[in-house]
Amino acid sequence: TEIDNERGFDTSKLYYPLVFLSIVGIVYLMFFSGVFNVGQINVRGTREIKPEVVSSDIEKKLDVQLFKKNIFLFDKDSTTRELKKTYALKNLKIKKQYPAKIDVTVDEYILEFQWLSGGKYYLIDEKGKAVVERSEKKETIPIVEDKKNVPVEVGKSLVTLEFINFIKYLD
């Protein structure tokens, strides 16, 4: 204004400090205040896998990141890939619910048996496809041991439906 100009006060001198303080305040709120720290993980849709196991795996991923438990830095895509490799999951959806909640929806394969080949266990679903490679056996489903050590590729069909029905009959 004219009065400010006469006194030598320039309002533009306030602009940069206010912008800087606003940015610092937002960064503090997002990363250092704890407002956006994950406090709750909800897991739905599990059958054989215990929800607590999936929840603890996600908590481990949260604890590894730079600002522990921060929802903004949580990489849901890499977590989805890792959980699908670890467990027999058809589908896994992780959704961030701001400010502090993660919702996980799980769709598991129906596992019929394990295929033991070359010292590794492969979980076989109801369509005869190898869905997960494991180093140890799963106690709840039968094991078929391959003495010829036929190479198995995860994601590819391994046996026929007739063979699956035969194994179920034997079990």
C-alpha cells in the first residue's frame, strides 16, 4: 500500500519465509510427527494362512524403511510381489487408508498337494499348476515325490486333473 511504501515496508519479504515455514511444517507433519504412522493392518479373505502372519510380514516391511511405519513410504507393490512369492496367493490387494491404516485382501489358491523335486517343494493348486516354490514341506497337504527330478517351473501346469483326483483319492 501507499503507507507501507512510505515507511519502506515490502510485503514480498514475507512471502519466501512463509513458504519455507509451510514446507518445513508439512514435511514435519508427514514424516516426523507420527500422524501418518501405520497403526492398524486389517487382513481379510484368508483360509489357510493366518491373518496375523500376513500382518507381521507387512509390519516387518514397515520397520525396514527409513521412517519406520510411515504410510507414505510403504511400497505396496514390492510387498505384494514378496507376499505372492512366499504364500500361495492368487490375488493380493493392499490399500492404504490414510492417515494410519492398511487394508489387505487375500485370495488364496486351493492347494491339493506338494510336488517334491530336486529337494524343493512345489505347491500344486486345483488346476495342476505349480504356484509356489518352498524349501520346506507344508504339513497339512500330501506330498508326491518325483524320483526323476523333472524340472518344475512356478506358474506352469505340471499335472492333469485326473492325476490330482487320483492323489486326492489316495489321500
